[in-house]
Amino acid sequence: MPKNTINTTNVWELSKENRAVALSLPDTSSLDTITRQLPQGLYTTFRTYNAGKRALGLRAHLQRLYQPAATQKIYPSVTADQLRQNLAEILRDYPDEARVRVILAGNGQVYIAIEPLKPLPTEIYSRGIKVVTTDVERQNPRLKSTAFISASQGARDKIAGSEIFEALLVRNGYILEGMTSNFFYVKEGKLGTARRDVLLGVTRRSVLRVALGIGLEIVYRPLKRELVPCLTEAFLTSSSRGIVPIVQIDAVPVGEGDPGPITRRLMKAYDEYVLNATEKI
């Protein structure tokens, strides 16, 4: 397999012969642009650790694709074990960490797209982010469908290049999740998050496990948008970014307008958890 170009985004098609064939697409500027050029289907995205040798919750990420495949009448071109083998070979030449997207198209074809991991600036974690709400909805929140990437492009374009970091999806007046993340809030000392009508993110599950481990009480309830002024803290979670504090929602400050103590405590505990919980690719 030829040496990978670390400064660009690359994509491979996996064959039944257990080979990864590099594809040439018109636009490989990002994982999203690549995804929009491939057949629609399911996908999952995560980052690597230990110079591309390990990942957090990789088995769960692949189950997100393979478990619903049968109900969707999708027959993958390779098994999950073959996919892991191909991925390990692709990552072998990457000197640093990567952001990986695995796509299981509706025709069963499996693709792997990889770009260099670009960690968020440390100020993001220390100062927090601003977000807005949007009425964009997922058709089926339990399936991470590539169709949503195109459907939400208008909302993404609206915040691109602005100080807004993410858009939160609202249904019937309730904040459910981010377009590319899960959403948590702190109210009256309790950690809250929606249980239904959201993607059950792998990082979300890890954060819930960490929260229970440090003794936090968890309320599984979506947040009414009108209650944003009552929050003391809020944050997003995603595989590539971990825990990202929110300090403003729709121009309304969250708490004191700075990352709060519970969020900071969770961030520290999560970082420690990741050190021991990653699995070999």
C-alpha cells in the first residue's frame, strides 16, 4: 500500500478480497465533502490515539454500522474484523493522529476516509464556546445517516466563519443534541441529557460512565429551550473533540459565562478515562 499523504484527506474502498483501494474524487477537502460524493448510507466518525494504533470505543463505532445493517437490508462488503485489519494497514504510515470516518453505503460498499486530526485550540476548552439552536431535525435519530450531512448543510453554512461553534437541534421546543455532537446541561447540580430522539454517541456513553464514576446524579430529560437561562453549565461531546464547554446559547449566557466546576471536573476525569480505555485497532 502506498505511503499516505498526511496533509490531505484520503478515501479508500474496501473489497471482498480484503484490499483497500484508494479512490480519486473531485473534492477531498474534508470528510464531509468526500461523504457527499459517495452513495448514501450509514457512517461513524472517530479519532485515533497512540499514533494511529488505538481508538476509543471502536467496537461500538462499528456496531453502530453493522447492527442496523440487516434491518436496513444492507449487506456489508467486508466484515467488521476485515475492516479493522484494513484500517490498521491504512493508518500504519500516519506519523500522528487521524480523524477517521467509516461509511457503509446502502449498496453494502464500505469506505474509509481519513484526514489529519486537528485538535481544537486549548482556549476553546478553557474559555468555552457559543452555540445557537436550529429547527433542523434528523429523520431517524437512532441511525447516523450520511443523508443528514447534506440535509443540514444550510444550517452549517449559516454558522461557518462566525463565532458560533455548533448548532443545537430543537424539536417541539426541546434541545436534543448538536448537529455533530451530543448535548449535556447542568441544572440544580444534576447532569442532564436527552435519552430519546438523539444519536447514542460513543463518547456520550463514555461521558455518562465517567459521570457516574465521580458521583454525579444524571437526569435523562431533554432541556426546554426556554429554560436555558436557568442552566449553570452546559457542554457538547464528540469523539474527535471530547468534552467542549458551552458558555452561551442563542445569545443567552450559560451560568457565569465560563466553563463551570462540574464540566471542568468531568473534562479532567474523561481525559484520565481515555488514557486507559482505548482499544487496539
